[in-house]
Amino acid sequence: GHTDQVNSVAFSPDGRRIVSGSSEHSVQVWDAESGKAVGNPMKGHTGWGHTDRVNSVAFSPDGKRIVSGSDDCSVQFWDAESGKAVGNPMKGHTSWVNSVAFSPDGRRIVSGSSDCSVWVWDAESGKAVRKPMKGHTGWTNSIAFSPDGKRIVSGSSDYSVRVWDAESGKAVRKPMKGHTGWTNSIAFSPDGKRIVSGSSDYSVRVWDAESGKAEGNPMEGHTDEVNSVAFSPDGRRIVSGSSDHSVQVWDAESRQIV
């Protein structure tokens, strides 16, 4: 297994595999049923793979590829079956890559970095689709595509949440502000109508994805930073993980703890 801290985990689309990224510079695939490692760790060697901490991992929608983002400023593609690096690392960021995600159709990859930018990459060629999307004044900590692939949302250490047009790369509106600390994690609801964010201000917030307005008051219950948030597949629940060692489940409609 890993010999250093695990920073990111994700399920394969069919639920049979789990991928993890670690501070030991490696990516590992696991069998979800048995819990055993599948193949050897995917590690950097002679310029391939990563040479620093892996912060974020994700499976492609078809489950054939894995993408990872690292403190070595690169984004790397892997073959999920063989564990081998596919192509050269995607380079363009000038600081740590904190978050990576595939578009729903698997044709694009988005990455967010401590250089404050968001990049979109062509999943086939590994090349940047356009110039970086800039607007954040702090680290881009978390990024996600909307379910229809038309929007990208990003959360930053500048306390804001931003929504971008995935095709043009332009900001859809002004930043969504309300958190009083870093935005550490963001996610779209399954229907794409809402965005949830978790912050170092100990709160979870829900936003209207179309208007950008906050829905109600902040959801408070954690006693330390909120590091990760997600919607349930049916969109009725929100789950949050915190440095207070707890996981909270919230009703997405009432925004109360369940």
C-alpha cells in the first residue's frame, strides 16, 4: 500500500475499482471488493509520471483512463488497466496542481492550481485547449464540471466560488462570495442546478448555479475546516468531511443536519 499520506480517492464508473493518489508521488488502483492493490503503483520515472506529491485523481467516464494532478505542476494520464503513463505529462501550470476532473463526455480534463489558474486540456492529445482561465486571486483548490459539461466551477483560497463557460473559458458571472475562509471543495448537484462548497470558515454553503446566489444561510455544524463536500446521487443529501474528524450528512433542501 501507500507509505505516505493519501490525498485523493475516486471510484471507477462501474464501482469495481478505486484509485488513490499519495504524497509518496504515486497513484494506486485497488479492487473495491477485496481491498487489494491491482498492479504496481504508478510512479514517475525518467520524466514520466509524477516527481512530487499527487493531490488529485479521477477516472475517465469510460473507466479506461486515470488522470492525476501533482505538486510537480503537471497533469498526467494513465492507462487504468496496465498502469502505464499515457503520453507526456501535461505541463502549463507554474505551481501545484490541486484538483483535476474529467468532463462528462471524457473529451476534456480540467485542472486547478496554486498558480490561481484553471486549465482545460484535450484528453486525446494532452494539449491545452486554450489559454488558462484566470480570475482567482488565490489558489484554485477544487474544480468540477457541471453534469452537462457546459460549465466549470472552481473554489479558491480567495474565499470565492467561480463559474466558467467550458467552451469559451470566460467567467459566466461575478465571483460567488460569502465564505470568510478558503473554499476547499466544491461540487455540482446531479441535476446541475446547485453548487455546494465547503470552507475553512467551518461552513458548507449551497448556491444557485444559474443566478450565483447563496441559498439560505451557511450550514454550520462543523468545528473545524471543511475539506470535502459532495452530493448524493439523487441530489437529496449533501455530505461534508472536516478537520474536526467528523463527517456530516445534510438535507439538501432544508440544509439541516440529518
